[in-house]
Amino acid sequence: MFETVSSGIQRAGRAWLLFVALLVAGCASGGLTGAKLDGMACAELNAEMSRASRELSSLAALQANLDQRQISRFLVGGERVKTAINERRGRQMDVLRGEEARIDAARKARGCGTS
């Protein structure tokens, strides 16, 4: 019986460390400025749009996955960590959406194709 309780506590500890690691690490975005976009060719703009879209899709999938996870009640602060991670991902997604909008505006200004 004590082995079962002990292994449950170890799993909870690993889950806690995973949440903290995800919270601290995050996905850093490069942050495109207007000056960078002005110097890019259409192919580079298309590549940046592809990168931003992939990152946005990845973050959305991770956020949906975390939303579906059930946090054990005995894991103190687990729900707060889950909420903090999702809020951070939401902010990252907002930044990426802004990047996509700036890239799209730069592509339209240059007359780049959408391929």
C-alpha cells in the first residue's frame, strides 16, 4: 500500500516539475519589427508567415491539450500553474497573431503572391 502512495506522490512531483518547466521555458518569439519586414523579399515574408503559423498552431494544440488535463486535487497549486501556463500561451498567441498581421500587410504592400 505504501508503495502505491509513494509512486503516486513521485508522479505528482514529476508532473509539478513539468508544469514549472513549461511555465518558465515558454516559446520565445523572434519579434519582427517594421524595419526587418521592410528589408525582406517576398520569399522571406512567405517563410516568416509559415513559421508564425506553425508556432501559432503548435501553441493552440498545446493549450487545448492542457485544458483537457485533469489535475489531482492533492497537487497543491496545480490549477494555478495550469492557468498561468494557459495565460502565457494566450499572450504568445496574441503576439504571433500580430506578427502574422504585420507580415500579411507587408506582403500585400509588395504585391506578393499568397503561395
